[in-house]
Amino acid sequence: MNSMGIMDEQKDDSGTGSVQNGKFRKPTMKDVAEAAGVSITTVSHVLNETRFVSQEVTTKVKNAVESLNFRANPIARNLRSGESRIIGFVVSNLEHYFYVNIAKGIEKTINSLGYQLVLIDSAENKDAEIKNIESLYLRGTDGIIIAPTTTDCGYLKNIVPPDFPLVFVDRQPVAYQADCVLLNNSGAAYEATRYLLNKGHTKIGFVSFHFGETDIDPTIMERIEGYKRAYRDAELTIEEKLIRAVHGGSSTPAELRYAEPYTIMKEFLGSSVQAVLCGNSLAAIGVFSCLKEASVKIPGDIALISFDDDLWLSMATPCISAVAQPAESIGSTAARQLLKRLQTKTMNYETIRLNAEIIYRESC
């Protein structure tokens, strides 16, 4: 401090800037240029690799950057380049590890190329989903991957321009065209049902649960079709009363224990059902809860297979067989598709389907 009581400029203890007139000031590109003895334009070319700069000058600039602990302003850089280097992932319900694993696949793919992932949960609320997508778009996100809460995605026409890069996972949208990365749902259900039929179980119940919608989720419809195809190929009669796709408002595992699938399983216990294929792990919670409370022997009395290999299925007693979706592969494939779309916005839309792995455990 000088004799007049005014604080002189001094280095901040963290080494990341200076304190001037009592206020912290981050180092600027001008500071780097002065320290290196070059122009601001030269510093910009070195940092952004936009023009050849001699090794001697490059070393001076990098040394100045290191000594000042200079960090480029990504917002300013993005405004100049027209890119945010950010990819959004809007998830229908982050409570399910399936979506977390998809996010891992996305992140692994885009991080190596300098992109960052922003993950937002819509919590099975379509209004929240619309706001989330609108917010990401208005903030300049380069593209968005969406696991929609419902299949009706026509609202996107009022939010993003037609060429904005979007990729859907898990559910194929209705009333909107975009790239999709989905499971081969019909094929997976066919294989699981055929396995149970080959075990001698001719009366197989199909139970699924989804949130909110009054109509059956198209994903579940594809799984039902695979179930029916296995019956047709085995030349067996399809009993429609054994196919139960229901919806409701329960969302937590505690609530799902006694949700609609629990009641359906109680009804099945009064019939001659020999096995159950759960269309998703949400249904499996209620079905398994009912079987355990009724002291039903699995697989002695009823065999059980569920879609979605949630962790608890392998920890249950007995361990439950599962149709395991390649979640990380879905994420990485969706990310690569989005990056392709960023480079070439004129390409035709694609629907990519990945195969599942059926993990046979003690329950069948």
C-alpha cells in the first residue's frame, strides 16, 4: 500500500491473477502478449492453432500462459466459433440406472473430441422436458440427445429449427423426424419368450408398466409383438388376457412394489400361469414383490425373466434372469450419430437398433 493508502497492484497468492485496487483481476490475453513480447493476435493463433507460428514464439507464449496461469474464456471463444462444444442429454427419469449408463457412453465418446455433456432430468414430466430442451437450445448447445417421457414429440417443431441436431434413444418419436438409437425390442422379447416356451412353459404372462400415458408405449408394443411371434412360431394359441401393459403414476421403487403389476401378478396366481416375462424392470418390482409375499417358488412354481438388467435383479433371491440392454453402447452410438449430424446436416435420418444380451440366471 502506498503513502496515500491506495493499494498497488500485486500478485494474488493463488498465482491465477492479480489484485488491483483491492479487486481480483484474472490475467488476460493482453497480459500474456506483454509477457511474451508478442501481439495479442499471435497469442490467439498459438492458443487456437489457427495459423502457423514459429516454435520459438510458441514456446514464449506457452511459457507466459503457464507463468500467469492464464485460462481462455470459453464463452468468448464459442461466440467467435459459433460452437459451444456442449452436448445436452435430456433424460425421462434419472432414477433408472439405464439412463445413467447411456450417459456414460455419451460422455466417453464426446469427451475425447473436446465436447462436454450436460445431463438434465425431466422426472417423467413432459412440461419439464419441453422446458429443458428449450433451455438447452437457447443457451447455444450444439446438439441434444433425448430419452423422451412420451412418444409425442411434435412440440419440438416450435422449439428448434428443422436442421438442429437431435438424436432420440429408448423411444422412437411420433410427429417428429430425427435420428434414433433403439433396442431390437421385438427380437429380444422373441428370444426370451422362446426360451421359456422351450422349457415347457406354454402359459406365459407378459407384464409391463409405464408412466403417465394412457396409450401403450411403442417400445412395449414392439416387445409384445416379439412375445406373440414366439407363440406363433411355436404354433401355440396367444391368450390376450395374459398380456397386461398398464400405466400409472408410481415412480419410486417403494411405490412400485405395490403398483399395478403387483395386482396383476396376484390375478395370475389364481390362474395356470407358468412363467412371466416382465416388459421392463418397473413391472418386475411389483411382480417379484407379489411372488415373494405369496411364497411362490421361483422357478419351481413360476419362472421369471425381466427386461432391463437392474442391479437388484442379480442380488435378489433367486437371481432373476434379464434382457440386458447395451446401455453404454446405445449412448456411444447416439453420440457418434449426433456428431455426424453436426458435421453433415443434410444426411438422411437413421434408426439404428442394437441387440440385447439375455442373461439367464436362477429364476428360469
